[in-house]
Amino acid sequence: MNKAKLVKQIQKKKSFLCVGLDVDLEKIPVHLLSAEDPLFEFSKQIIDSTHHTAVAYKPNTAFFEAYGIKGWQALEKVNRYIKEYYPEIFTIADAKRGDIGNTSTRYAKAFFEDLNFDSVTVAPYMGRDSVEPFLAFEDKFTIMLALTSNPGGLDFQTFVDENGLNLYEKVLQTSLTWKNAERLMYVVGATRPEYFQKIRKIVPDHFLLVPGVGAQGGSLEEVCKYGLNKEIGLLVNSSRGIIYASNNKDFAKIAREKAEELQQQMAEILSVRDSQK
Amino acid sequence: MNKAKLVKQIQKKKSFLCVGLDVDLEKIPVHLLSAEDPLFEFSKQIIDSTHHTAVAYKPNTAFFEAYGIKGWQALEKVNRYIKEYYPEIFTIADAKRGDIGNTSTRYAKAFFEDLNFDSVTVAPYMGRDSVEPFLAFEDKFTIMLALTSNPGGLDFQTFVDENGLNLYEKVLQTSLTWKNAERLMYVVGATRPEYFQKIRKIVPDHFLLVPGVGAQGGSLEEVCKYGLNKEIGLLVNSSRGIIYASNNKDFAKIAREKAEELQQQMAEILSVRDSQK
């Protein structure tokens, strides 16, 4: 998928919502456990009930990998299902990979070609040659960790050099010099709204994938205040707040309501923004 | 596996060699491609011909994941084979994972419990709560990237703060404060021998997993000069230099010779060291 299609979808749906599919068999409704493939069945019902509100789905691969071979089969089915029934929706393999060159190429092929995801998340610690192999794929996006929403996110990411530059800023700046840098997006946690202004100065045009709204305490308004750019430029993710809002038979209906609530907040923010133009 | 068993094996074999299983169907001997499971068959023959020289095997999970479900099955078989026939050997899932807490727990369970590896490699960028879930497993080791051997390793890992502290040093220091830090090992590239002295000052007692000897240009002597500690404390990895030394029918025999060469160099280094005590 290219950026123009993603932006078009955002404008049409008045939404920049990404639904995170952290599918945990210990948390999904009990009645689904007897399904032939509970991981897929749960994901399918969530997708069917939220697709009108969401522009992206983000399966966290760890949750699928944890179930071994069955998990990988389910992950493949989930992406294929989205691509078949809702082909306009952007898919993100949240895998946080990163390795030396020839190994990163393997990972890139696995997620972009074999599994056919539109994007994959990567970790920056190993530098240029660990990320560029992902960037070599046309019409695919590589979403690099910059400033993460978890408590440990500040352990190293805000490490400061003698000029006051933070590691996450160094990561952003450096990545712009890499080949095919226009295929980068960045993970920036919603729990760090005070950093969005600085981040937008370094990467004004790139999309940011923003986890941490809802369950982790991030505020949508604060993220949008400095995070929005001229093409919207945000994918705001919610996982638990939508998919586990209910663990009863009504889970898909409640997930739909929660997703619609977030979408409506986004539509309102976009509407206010358009009226101020 | 615990540290005492690993050290005992090293002393018995006079070797601290780790053989990296980067199994690539485009590089293995053509005659193996008709085997029922070429990934496993190649690995098995390499293991059978090098087990007397190696104290650890390190399958790089990317190479298995790249072949989808069959790849995961092969990875599981490889570890099971080692555990059944050579139970004294330490196994490393080179997966370079790292995610927020509940997700890291998923990864830890997948590699330590489902696949039964002795250790797994992780990336430090997301900080404490991305690594501690791995450290919670008794008799398992978590091998964190510190200073990697690839060219991009210096993009961020040697980012320097106002006191002259490098990011990799900050990562090492900080990790020592984490719960169950004694279950950590660290990846330090053989291509960076000038850093080993500084690293040993911070982590004198931990094992270092050292890739980059051979194909990537690192020197065993230089690594040992400052890297060895009182319990040896090194696992020196060679992948391509052993497993792809020949891609003909004699590949296992040649791999054995290359592994024996490295083991003999290690035995010599240990012998000189013991004589100097």
C-alpha cells in the first residue's frame, strides 16, 4: 500500500484508528475456545465489527508466536482475511525485529512477501544495516521504534549527549539519511505527549504509530495537538481498550462501540482542525 | 541449564565455541534440498559433526521463520535433537526480541517453555520492563545486545553522554540493576576488540556471546585478551565460517575440520592462560 491510499482512507473514514490485535487465549471470551481456530475466530469477529472505524490493524506477532505453529497459521489467516474483505485497510505486523543485514532481509521477506503485511515494526539499536533491508521493499512501510510508551522507554531512549540531543532524536535524525527513508514511520508512545512537538520538528512528514491511548493512560487530544501533520500523519493504536472491553458473548458489539467512540473523537478533532484552516 | 554446567562443559571440551545455525536453503548443499526437511537435515548433520568441538548452538530464528510454518517446525526439531543427543550443550535462540512487559512474557514463554531453548537474545531499546520478563525464568539465560559486530552497530551504540559514557555502557550498567540480572549475558561483537577492556570493567562476571570471528573479520586472540574472565566467560560464535565452508557433499566433514581448528585455537589459548596462573 502507498501513502496516498492510506491518507485517502483516513479522510474517507474520518479516522486514524489502528486496532491492536493482541490476541490472548486467556483473555478472549470462553465460548470461542471451542472454535477450530480461536485466535483467528476472535480476530475475525473483532475485524468484522470494527472495520468501518479503523484504518489499520496491528496484530502483535508475539501473541501468535506464543502458540507455535498454530499461531503462525492464524496470523497468516488474519492478514489474508483483512486483505480479502477489507483491502483498503493498512496492516502492521508488530514484530519489533532488527538484526544484521542478511538476517533483516530474511525477516523483511517473511513479513512483506510470505505473510503479505503492509508494514512491520523494527527496533533501531543495531543501526542502518539492520533497517535498510526492510526499506528496500516498494509500497511497504517500516515502522521504527523511536520513543515507546512503556515505563522502560525512558531507560535509554532519553539518554542525552553533550549537546542535549536525546537518543530518540538521534535515531530519528539518523534514519532520515538512510536509503528509502520515505518508507519509514515511527513508533511514538501516547504517554509522552510533551515530546511530540520536538519529534514533529525532526520528522514533519512521516507517519507516527502511537500506542498507549486508553489502557496505558495517553490522551488523544494531547497527541493530536502536536502530532497531526498536513496529511494527518498519525495512526493511533488501541488494543486492550477495544478488544477486551468485554469478555462475554457481546465482546464484538462492545468492541464496536468502543472503536466507534474513538473514531468519533477523531472525526471531531479533524473537523475542528479543518474548520480552523 | 545453569552457569556451573556450562563452565564445566567448557573446561571439559577445552572450547568456548558456539556454532551459529544460519540455515539458508540458498546456501546449503543442493543434494539436501530433496530431503523431507532440509532445514533440519542440514542442521542435524552440522551438529553431529561438530558437537565434540562446540559448547553451544545458536540457530538464528530469522532463517527458520523465513520458511513459515515449516521453518518453525524445523527450529523446534533442531533444539529437540540437541537436547536429546547432546544434552550438555547450551542452546541459544537468536531472536533479538524485545517488547512491552506482557508481550515480552509471551516471547519468553515461546522460546523457554514451548521451544525449550536455554537462552534467547533480546534487544535493549525498550528498557527494563521489556527484558525483566525474560529474566524471570530460572535456569534460563537472556542474552542482551550491547555492542554488535555489524557496521551499523556504531550508529547508536556509541552515542556518548556529557560524561563520556557510551550508550552500550549505559545499557550494561543499567541492566545490572534489573531483577535476576545474574541471568543476563551480553552480545559483544568480535569486530570491536578495543572495547572489551571497558566492557569487562562493567560486567566482569557475566558471559559474553561474541559473534564476528572469521567471516566478519574479528580476531579470536584479541577478543580473548580482555574478554576472558575467571570462568572463561566467553561464547565465541562462528556461523558461515563453519557451516558454509563447503557446499558440496563433504560439507559436514569440512565443517568439522573448521570447527576443530577453532576449538584447537581455543584450547591453546586456555592452556597458555592456565600456565600463566
